Amino acid sequence: MRKYLFIAANEGTNWGGSELLWSSAAEKLVRRGDEVRVSVRDFGESIPIVELLCSAGCQIFYRRPRPSFISRLIRKIFPHPEYWLEHVRSVGNGVDLVVISQGSNSDGLPWMEASRAAGYKYAVIVQSASVYSWPNDELAIRLAESYENASAGYFVSQAILDLSRRQFASPLPNAKIVRNPFNVRFDARPAWPIDSADGIALACVGRLEVNSKGHDLLL
């Protein structure tokens, strides 16, 4: 039996489109008989997909929100084990692989560095990248090192991988392309709306939010 730890780096909303890929993988692995641990932020409310994973047999570890600026300042004055490293060590003991899911190509960096520091093998899932968010040199070096030391970096499109390679100034030799799951058949032919002649009929696969979806449609 293999042991896996999935870390959802999402700290913004209680559930996002980037969660489907890792959660589907976690469910399949635990139903196959593997031990699966899941680390998600405690948003103070029930999350249906996380509850589903729990009922399937996954061990759920709710983590507190990322420390505030004041808390991080206090930690600099009175040091103790880093937030991310402390959490990875506490829930990842004995795992064969840590899987870090990101909404972008950089928000999982603290978890990658913590996994390396703890001596765990880790893989990274990358859901998006943006030409409007370019890392500075110091951050690019840290990202390149973290990706290059990963067992694999899974990108959901070739364009996102190409942009990440430019942003990190690295060939990312361990990178692979994986596609997000979807629930529509390739040969599906939805019927055209009957009343479409009375107005404009618009269909969109993502929410109309420019920062998250507008430029990402080009990727």
C-alpha cells in the first residue's frame, strides 16, 4: 500500500476550479486501497468535495489560515519551526509522495520548499500562469530549484508550461502535461436553444472574471 499526502495550496476561496484534478486523483487512489492524507485550509465551513473524500476513506487535515503579518513578524523575533515545514512534518510522516496542488504556478512554493526540507518526494500540479504576474530574479531562482527537484511537475496545458519555463528561466525537465477532467463527452452535441432568436444566447465554461479567466483563455 502506497501512502500519499495531497496539499491544496489554495488559501483564497473554499473551493476552486483548480481543486478538481487533485481531488479526483485522491479519491481514485484511496478507493484503490492506498492511504491518502489531504491537507486543506480550514475555511470554517463544510466543503462538499472534502466531505466526499473523507467518506471515501481519506484522512483530512484541516490547517489554520496562513499566519498574519503580525504573527510572521513575531516569529522573526522569536523563531520556532516554520509554519509550512511544521505542518508537512506533522501530517506527512511516512508518506511515499507529497502532491502539491496550485491555482497558479507559484503559490505552492512554500509547500515545495517545506517538502524538500523535510526530505519528502513531491510532485506539483500547475493550473495556470499569467503574463501579468512575473517573478523577480530571487523568486524565479527559488521556483526553478523547487520544480527541478520535484519528482514531476504536472501542467494542464502546453502554453502554461512554456510560460513557466520562461518565467523561471529553466527547462523544467521533469514537466509533464496532464488534462483536467471534465464531464462532457467529446462527441457531445448540445441542442441549440429553442428561443435563441429572441435574444443573445451566451455560453461560457468559466466565470466572467477578467483577472482569472480573461487572459487565461489565451493559455
